[in-house]
Amino acid sequence: MIFAYALFVPAGVGLTSAFGSQLLAGTLHVTIAPWALFIVVLTAAVFVAYLGITTSASVDLLLVAGEIAVIAALAITILVKIGPAHYSAAVLSPASSPNQRLTDLTDAMIYGFTAFAGFEAAAALGEEATNARRSVPVSIVGVVVVTGIFYLLVVCAEAFAVGRHEIAGLIGQASPLGYLAGRFWSPSVLWSINLVIVLAGVSFVVASVNAAIRVMYTMGRERALPGSLGRLSHRRTPVAAIGCLAAITLLIGLPLTYVYGGVPTFGYLAGIGGLPVVLIYLTVNIAVIRAFRTEFRDEFRLGPHLLIPAAASVVFLFPLWGILFPGDYTLANLLPFISLGWLLIGAIAAGVLRARRPATFQALGRAVAPNLDNQLAPD
């Protein structure tokens, strides 16, 4: 998970800087290279994280609320204007994809899961919640439900608006949402859609930074990573983890953005980071089945503890199949195997930790349990 978060941050900063550059060029006619905006966006996200979770979470919530309101309004406008006559399930068929093959779907699932990734970040904030046993589960379930409905609304509006034969053209647009806003609202409001996209990117970066630094902090405090990562600032924020993440983001994301641009940078890094997310979700579902058939057998229920995780595990096998057997063998298809290399390193590290410090290994993750003393500033 730390590998995924460490890649999502530079991926998000790269994408945000690219759209920010387009926004400035189209509205103010000011040309600023994406690599220069990369530094600005990262600095802003790091500063907000340093101020504390109350500030960063409030900023993120405000950005997300505005983003959802505008994009949902556009989606509803599209659905109303085109009418039910254009609602067709055919646009959701793999045959409507650009290459008309199943591997298009499996490839897209990697980025789809990447888009959903982050809902579990509420667990990483358990130490800073007033009532973690109540707020963390409610947050996780609430985010999944709201985000799922929102994504479904927008995807259906986009697909129904262009029809199955024009999906490839929509994908080829520099800004698909901007293209649809020009068609169904007015070309004069394109700047507002582009601004929303930039703000959405900023909120993604802030959320990814918050999750990453808290996982790094906890692992450092538990000696699974260098102990220096467990150092706090006078504001009780994980300053060492923030600095480490900022350095990693600059080292990985800035050169890629400078050479390839922000959008390809996002594609490469999100593709690499998407694989560990899929693997984590898959193994967690399997672990749920095992846990409630062994340690928590008295609490076992057929639906939530067997049928749902089993069905989810099957779903997660599709993108893995697409990774292992891609339609075209290109460099982009090989990039996710970097994640498998990291997974191997992690397995070796876990084995060494379990052999040399079994008590530390057994305690991993328990520090965020709500019955233990909090060390980060509670909010």
C-alpha cells in the first residue's frame, strides 16, 4: 500500500500540473510548463499536510464537494437533454471499447480500481479520530457508496452522450468533460470545467499525501521502516514522513513530467501503482474469509464474510489476467511488473522481520487500534 500511495502522489501532481498548465494557457494566456507547476502543486499539498489533519481534511472536503457538485450537474444536464431514448446498455459492452476486445476492459479496471483507491485511507486516520470505532467504518462505507453512485452517474452520462460508436473519439479528447460541457452547456464555461478538473486533482493529491504519510509514520514508529519516519513536528504532524514523501515525489514525478508531460506520467505511475492496490484488495477479501472461519468463527455470517468477499475476489482476477496476458506487449504493459518486484521485496522483508523480531511483526497495524493511546494530534 505504501508503494501505491508513493506513486499516486507524483501521478496526481503530474496530472494536476498538466491540466493547470492548460487552464492558465486557455484563460489567462500565460504559459507555464507542467514541470514548473509540479513543484507548486506539491509544495501546496505538503504545506497543507504539515498544518494538520483538520486543515488538510477540511480543504480536501471543500474541494471534493465543489468538484462533485459541478460534474454531477453536468452529468444530469446531459442525461436530461439526450433523453431516455439514448439510454442504451450497449455502450457498456466490451465491444464498444476502442479495440473491441476483452483486454480493453481488464486494462481499464486497473485505472478504475485506482480511481476508487483511497476509500480505505479512513483507517489510516484512526488515531486522529475522536471515536474511531464509529467514524472509521461509517466513513469507509459512506465514501464507497457516494463515490460509486457518482462514478456511475458520470460514466453513464458520458457514454450515453456520445453513443457506442463515438467512445473512441471521446477518449481522444484532451478533456472529455470539457468537450461535453461545450456541447451540452456552452463553450464559454469550458474554463470552469477545467478549473474543476484542476481542483479535483489537487484534492486527489491532498488525500493521497494524507494517507501515505500516516502509513509511513506508523510503520516507522513500529520499526517496520526506519524509526526516523516516526518523528513528529511541534504541531504533532508526521514531519519526517512528509519530508520523505516529498523527496520521493520529486525524484520520481518531476523528471517524468519534464520529459513526457503530466498526462503520460499519470498513466505510467497510476498503472504501476494500480497493481498493488488490486493485489491488496484481493488478499484482504481472502483474509476476511479465513479470519471469520477461524479466529472469529462465532461472528461468521454467510453474506458479508463469505459470499461478498468471494465474489469480489473473482472480480479482482480480471485485471490481473489482463496484466499477465495483455493484448499488446508494449512498455506500458511491462511497467506493472515493477509492482511485482516490490511485492517480492516486501515478502522478503516481512519474512526477515518475522524471524528476527516476531513481537514487532505480530504488533504491526495494532498501533492504530482505537483502544491504544493516540500519539498524533486528535481531531
